[in-house]
Amino acid sequence: MAQSPKRIEATTPALGKRLKRAFFARSVHEVAPDLIGTTLLVEGVGGIIVEVEAYHHTDPAAHSFRGPTPRNLVMFGPPGFVYVYRSYGIHWCVNFVCEKQGSAAAVLIRALEPTHGLAAMRRRRGLSDQRALCSGPGKLTEALGITHRHNGLALDVPPFALHARTGTLEIVSGVRIGLTKAVELPWRYGLKGSKFLSKPFASRIG
């Protein structure tokens, strides 16, 4: 007698412990690589962070370089909050504020590996290719529904949830993308070998 086919249930990766605001009360250069492999969720939709960039107020490429403005004021506040801005008048970008209040340092989230709420992400993005859903800062905010209304919200309370990485991984670094200032700084970090990056990291020779 023929056996009936086995039903395969869709599964999502196990989540690590919830990270609190204290996680961000450190140097932006420590927090940025430590974010690789964590899982960002917005109302249950999101995925594993695979690419970020670090920015500090001493960095000419940072929005905070010339001091506080109504746009960047969140960067000068306490750590563990969300800074959202519009890029080129088109895309929203999401950043996590780091270091002590007044330091004005933040990490730009550049790419995610989608793991939770794929149906919602596909609907918002109008496409089905999982690799293209969150492979860029503007793409991931659209997929997660992040807009200016999230600016200034804390990362450790709803609608946000950030979960610690659950395994070991290898992190690579390189120069940041699309800048005209401080282009030589290797402050971009990513998950080695990830197919969900916004752009591959250059291979090092020698």
C-alpha cells in the first residue's frame, strides 16, 4: 500500500534572549559587529541582521557630525533607541543609537535574512524572492513596515524586539557603501558568506 506523503511544516529559527537597552551602552564599534546574527522583529516580522554600518559623531559621514538638529536629535539621546531618517527623499533607514547620551553614535541596519513574517514582507515589498526582501536599508524598512512613526522608540519594548544570536558565526568587515566622506573607514560589518547582503564584501588578497 502506498504511503501518504509526509507533511512538512515550515519552521523558523529559535530566538535567543531579548536584548535590553544596556546592550547599546557601549562603543558603537563594539555594538556594530555584535549585532550581526541577532534577530530584529517589528510586530513579529523580521529576521537575522546580516549587515550593518557604524557611525560616530567624530565621523564626517555621520548625521551627527555637525551637531544636533531636529532631524538627528534622537542620536544625541540615550542608547537603545531607534533613529529613522529618509534617504534621498525616498527610502526610510533605521539606526540603533549607541554609547552614552550625547555621544551621538548609531548603527545603520543594512540587511536582514528574512525569517519571520515572510508573507507580510512579500506583500509590502510586492515581490516573492526571499533574497531580495531585505537586502538593503530601504528594502528592509519597507519589508518590516518601519517609517518615521518609529523614530525615537525604544528597542526593548513593542513593537520592537531584538533577540541575541544563538550560535557561532564569522564576521567580516569592510568600507561603508555610498559615501563621499570617510570612505576609507572599515566600519561596515557582515555575516561571512550570507546571500542576503546588500553588497558582497571585497575579498582580501594576501
